[in-house]
Amino acid sequence: MNAFGLIQIGLILLCTTTISSLQCNYLPLQQRKVIEKSLQLLDKMGKKFPQQCLKEKMSFRFPEQVLKPRQKETVKVAIEEIFQHIFYIFSKNLTLAAWDGTALEQFQNGLYQQIEQLEACVIKKQTHYFRSKEVNRLKLKKYFQKIDCFLKDKQHNLCSWEISRAEMRRCLQLIDKVIRKL
């Protein structure tokens, strides 16, 4: 290969890296927009919280400390993990939820796109925070397992989905609050 060809390849790699890092720099702004849209879609998916479900309310206790580490990268990893769990929960046994299908699909698509963007940025900036990431990952897994078990225990009935939808709303609001501080 001649020198000109090597220069072209080098320029392409440089441009690709620059564009990619720009996307990561604007990630908090993108996340805020996605979360705002996701909150609107959660509202649009269902109606007001059904009165008959009030007696079934459950406290899942979101592990807020996972969103309070000192390093931004650790927060991004936690947010990616949260989005993955939310996507998983909202991708199964939705037959009794009686939600607007279009809004649900848009909600899922937005989460999926955000997961993809976060994965790309987090992988690029692999850090040495493995221990704290694992501790956070386990806390989040336990939290979302509670929600998943609750849905299963209630046989994915309407109230269990409405309670889960309200809980996901709280998660997204917490993430939004953290992102605004980054």
C-alpha cells in the first residue's frame, strides 16, 4: 500500500473516532431528551393509575447509591444497566397490561437506542472501577428481580403492570436528576 493510501485510512480512522467521541460528549443531553420522551410515553401507554391498584402498592426501594459514585463513567454504566433491566421488564408478558401498543413500542425503541449509545461510549472508556461496577450491578439486579418477581407473583395482572410502570417512572426521574448534575 502506498503512503497516500495509508494517509487516507488514517484520516478516516481519525474522523470516525472524533465523531464517535462527539456523540459521547453529547450523551447527557441525548439521555435527558430520551428520558423526557420516555416519561411522556409511559404516561401515554396507560391511563391514570387505577384506584383498585392502590391497595396493592409495593415499595421496591431503588438503590439510589448506584447513581451517586464519584466517577461519571460509573454512573453511565449504572444507567446503561438500568435501561437494560427496564427494557427486559417491558419486553415480556404484556398481554394483561392493556397499554397503547404504539407508545409501548416507541418506549422500547427509545430504550434500545439509548442502551446502544451508552454501550458504545462506556466500552470506549473502559475504566478500572470494576469492583464498584460489580457491586452496583448486583444491587440493580436485586432491585429489578424484586419487580420481576412481583409481576410473576401477581401473574402479570393489570395492577402489577401499573405499579411497575409507576416504579419505572420513578427510576427515570432519578436518572434525569443525576444526568442534570453531570
